[in-house]
Amino acid sequence: MRRAERLRLPAQIALAALLAYALGFAFTSLFPGYLPKIGGLWSAISAIVVTQGSRKDTASSASLRLLGSAIGAITSAIYLTLLPFHPIGMAATIFATVLICQAINVPSHGRLAAITVIVIMVTASLDPSLSPGLNALLRFAESGIGTGVAVLEVRLWPPASASSGPSSPAARP
């Protein structure tokens, strides 16, 4: 594999993270008090998680990310509407979230849903005055920003050179 091909995925991930952070930060800044650095961080994490070595794998990862984030955001919003943050409550919400993913036959989404729960719950613990619903909605939107950046970037990135061969992950569509 040529050196340029070895640098392809690291460059895609770094660029996606940078763009997603900037967009997530700017988006969350529109909501005073809702922690724009967390918005940038969550968007960048989403871009990193979603960016894969091929367009097909990135698209698959994107759907996993969005559905998992939606489930985690909903369960977190419900918990935080009823009760304040507590580590045991966070663990119980993670348990319920993963159980829901299994019940609706998407068990592989459980891990990303659980990560979303942690981000929303910890954000709520940083500022308990945040609206649980808006906090969850913002974290879901930020996840969508990072996911969208990753998918768009992988689609727009020039295709791998023909010399890298079909067995190269970068050469797959």
C-alpha cells in the first residue's frame, strides 16, 4: 500500500473531527448555557465513530449512530424529566436503553445508545438547570451533525487510486 493510501483514513478522521467540532460548537452556541464545547466534542466524537474505510461501511455506521443516539436521548430525557442525575440512575438508564435496543431487535445499537446516555446524563450533572428535553435534543442533533459531516466527507473524498487494489479498504466503494 502506498504511503498516501495509508494516510487516507487518518486524514479523513482528523478532518471530519475538526469540521464536526466547529459545526457542533457553532450550533450549540445558538442555545445560551447549553455548553458549546460539549456540542463540539459530541459532534466530533460522532464523526470519528462514523468515519470508516469505505462509503458502505460509513453509511452503515451512520445509521447505527443515529438510531442509537435517538434511543439514548429519549431514555435520558425521560429519566432526567422524572429524577435528577445520579450515577446509579445513569446506570439504570443505560440498562434500560440497552434492553430497549434488544427488545426492538437492534442489539448492536445498544453500545452507542449507552454512550449517548452517559453524555446527556453527565451534561445534566454539570448544569442541573438545563432542560432535560432540550439537552437530549441538542445531544441528538450534535450526533447528527457529526454523522452528517462524516458521511458527506467520505462521499466527497477523492476515490482511492486504482493501484491500491480492490482488497484495500480504501479502494472499496
